[in-house]
Amino acid sequence: MATKTRTAGHTMMKPDIRFNSLLVSKFINCLMHDGKKATATRVFYDAMELIRKRIPDVDPLQVFTDAINNVKPSLEVRSRRVGGANYQVPMQVKALRQQSLAIRWLLAAIRGKSGRPTFQRLADELIAASRREGEAMAKREQTVKMAEANKAFSHFAW
């Protein structure tokens, strides 16, 4: 399992067992609910198997990383109070936050749907995101569009 070990005051994450990837490990930890890591791990690996069956010629890990990279936003808006008024100020998104937002939006997209097992919804969303489609991509586009629309306030950035 991808457990955490402590070294010199920092928490280091271990890569997952199957893909030896820190990103997969982080995703599984975010997918986990109520401390049920084994369940989250099984859901993720089942989704990867389903992706392998649906797209046999492509590595499922590549589909996963493409999905995460496609969903990462480059810009976002942050609320900034200037002279009694609140402005939505567009800002660059740091790499770690890009990854966090991408994971959060993918998970929100699969949790927002119901009626099918989680691993199927996860596989569908990852495949869609790797093709630049789906709910998580729509959220990204909406965020970037909002930032573009508020370019006039970019001089308030800090």
C-alpha cells in the first residue's frame, strides 16, 4: 500500500504497488473515503483494468496521466477585496495546486453521478478527460474562461 513515512519532519508518500507512481498513490488517497484505503485501491485498479479492456492498445497509466494533465488548469480566479469592492482576479496556478484541482474535479465528477459502480464511473471519466471531454474538463474550461473574462482585473494580482 502507499503508506506515508516520516523523515526529518516531512511526510513522504510512497509510490503505489502496481504502477510505482506517486501520482497514482496520491489519487488513491484522495479517492479514499472513511479511511478505507483497500476499497479505494481496488476501485482504482478495477478502473484501470476496465480502461485496459476498452482501449487495448493504450497503457491505462498513460490514459490516467493524460486525464490528469488535461484537467490541470493554468489560470484561476481568486477573490480580492480592493477599496470596498470584491474583484475576481485571474492568477497563474502553481503546479501542486494544478494537480490538486485536477484530482478534486475528477473525483467530484464521478461522485456526482450515480447508478453504476464507482470504478466504471472513474474509468469513463478518465477516458473522457484523456480525450479532453467530460465533466472535469468542462469544469476546467469554465474556470479558465472565467479567468480570461476577468483579465481586466489582473493588475490587482498580488
